[in-house]
Amino acid sequence: MSRLPVLVLLLGLVAALTLVILGASLAAVPAPAPDVSRPGTTESPRALNVIMRDYRFDPTPIYLVPGETVRVFVVNAGLIEHELVLGDPDFQAAWANADAAATPPGPFATAPPASVGPIGTGLRTVLASGASAVIDYDVPASTGLELFCHLPGHAERGMIGRVLLVTP
């Protein structure tokens, strides 16, 4: 038997391992701060792209200017359903409790539709794998905004994003 197929297989494994290591190291690099010298307005929202993956948000952190309007382009590039919840701790707690209450027992179950009453300002969307949404969001002046996926098991596996409030 020729040694060529074994050599090709070994080179392929080395290349695959290199790509995995490179991908893992790139995922750990924080996103550069965008140009926020002109915050978004109602008439002209600033674009913000968020990609939901299995089990992380890209980019992280996201940079927001208090009082601005952003047009959030959300894509679920993961293989399963994900949720984007952007808001203060009260908004986060309300959605975490609603998702938990609506979810049958079991690890990593998909929550059925959940809802909450009016609870301040925040943004929430749930997207199936491959789905996308465009949502305008008025960034509140309050501090302490957080980004989570509260579907069962997702935050526990790392689906938590950072939010940094910046000034222009």
C-alpha cells in the first residue's frame, strides 16, 4: 500500500486542527469599538449586527450610546433556536422567569412561547435556526444593560454577551 494516502490524511488532519485552533482564538478576540461619533437617531438609526451562534453572541461586546436609536440586524447562525434579550436586570429577570415557567422539565428543552407584561425598556426576539430579524431599539439612558439568551441551558453554556455604553 502506498504511503501517499496516509500522508494526505495526516496533512488533512493537521489542517483541520489548525483551523479549529485558529477559530477558537479568533472567537476570543473582542470586537473593535465602532465609530459612535454620530449616534443613531429615529430618522437615521445606527446599524448594529448581532449574530447568534451555538452558544455565543458575535460581536461581544456590543457598543451602545445612551439615548441613540440602533437598527439591530439579528441573524441566528446556530443550528438551534436562540433568543436575544437586551435590557436592564429587571427586563432580563422577567424574561428568564417567563422562559423557565414556560419550559417543560428536562435539559436543553426548547421553551414554548413565553410572554411578560410591560416591564420597562428592552428588546427580545426568538429566532429559529437560519432566521433573521431587523428591529429598531431606543437605547435607554440607564446603565446596566445586559445581553442574554434565556432559553434553557443556553446562558449556562456561555450565551451571554457584553454591552458597553459609550459616549460619542
